[in-house]
Amino acid sequence: MRPTTEFHVDLSDEQVAFFRENGFLSIDRITTDDEIAWLKKIYDQLFIERAGEAKGFFYDLAAPRAHKGRDLLPQVLGPDMRVPELRESQYYRNAVKLGTKLLGVDEEISAGGHMIYKPAGYGAETPWHQDEAYWNPNVYLNSLSVWMSLDPATLESGCMQFIPGSHKKEVRWHRHINDDPLIHGLLTDDVDPAEAVACPLSPGGATFHHSRTLHYTAPNTTERPRRAYILVCSGPTKKRAKPAHRPWQAEEREALAKANINAKVF
């Protein structure tokens, strides 16, 4: 049963200004311990079931689609479609509330979720990238991601790391991990990791980052898993006169079609 205890959180003007200047923000708490315990049970069950795999909603971000080995960085898309109660959680409500404030929009924004799992001891890194490199090239976006950890997120387990101010530039050139278009994960070489700021979190803490902010998480070398639940919050979009040039998206669609694999790609 979903916990009903409410958890109220807000952002100061200074925090909003920090986000807009740096492209990211970290907060200590976005929901309750009771809700984290409830979310862990849902999270674990979705990964045990490999929820939605036949329809392309479950796959490994760090390995070729439909590979036969152990999952290095598995992901579940749209968990709230399988468990609608997630949309009533304190996390979901607070993410939308704070995301609306950070994006500076008047109307309430939309939100969609996904979950990423780093197995204990061998969970793969998430290379440096910008989220917008994955997304719709036909529109100008006003979006951010809210990243909440269900476990202690440390440098060793794969906490979020950001390049301050990188959201102020255009989407960088990206390529697929190992230059394999059957691997959904992207990376950019146009980054200086020495500029990174790491944001460790306790369970129930959260980071926010703009869709163009460069970010990274290290491999999980600890003895415990690192479970993250992400919500992408989006304000109104504006159609582009000409689609953005992102050939890596077309390369992936072509590779999937050739391999006859059903998968979710923009």
C-alpha cells in the first residue's frame, strides 16, 4: 500500500538561481523514508519481471539490444504505466512542483519516468552525455530530469556528476557506446571531466539537471546495488523549422530495423 504521509519541500530563490546558472541542483530530500521503502519493492519487482521487454520498454543501456549476457546497466521505461500509483507518490508530486519552478513556466508541466539499475560490483558507467541528444530533434525543448536515488549514491556506486554551465551551449556531437548503434547508450568526447562536480545523495535525495547539462555516473564498484528513479519534466515545446542534426538517432533506428528488434527510440 502506498504511504500517505505528505512531504512538503520547496526551493529558495538562491537555489533556483543556482540551477539556472549551473544547469543542475542537488537537494537532500524529496520524499519520505516510508515512500522509499515502498518504491524499492515496486522497483525490484519491475526489474525481476523485466517489465515491458517484449515491447522495448526494458533493455540494457550499456550493451547491444537483445544481448544474451548479464545486464550491465538495465533500464525500465514508463514504470508509471505499469504502476499508475507512482503518479500519486510524494516523489512524483514534488518533482513536478519543483520542476515547474526551475523551468519557470506558469502552467503545470508533464512528467514521465524511467528507472536505471547499476548491479552491485559490476554496474557499468553512464558515459558523459546530454539527455537532449536522445530526444525529439523536431522541437525546442524546455525540460529537466529529476534523479532520485533509492540507495546511498556515492562516487563509488555511481552518483551523478555534472559540468557546470554546460547547458548554455548546444547539444554536443554524440556517438553510441563502443560505436555500436545497437547499444542505446550515448557518449560525447567533447567534455573535460576535470570540471565535474559530484553530487552524492542519501536515499530520498535528488538532483535536477537541464536537458543540455553534461552528466556522468561512474561504475558501481560497491557491494550494494544503486537504484535510481528518474522523472523527466517538460514544459511547452516549440517546433523547429528544421530538425536538429542528430545522425546517431537514425543510425540506431536503422540498426534495430536490420536486426529486426522491437525497441523504443525517438
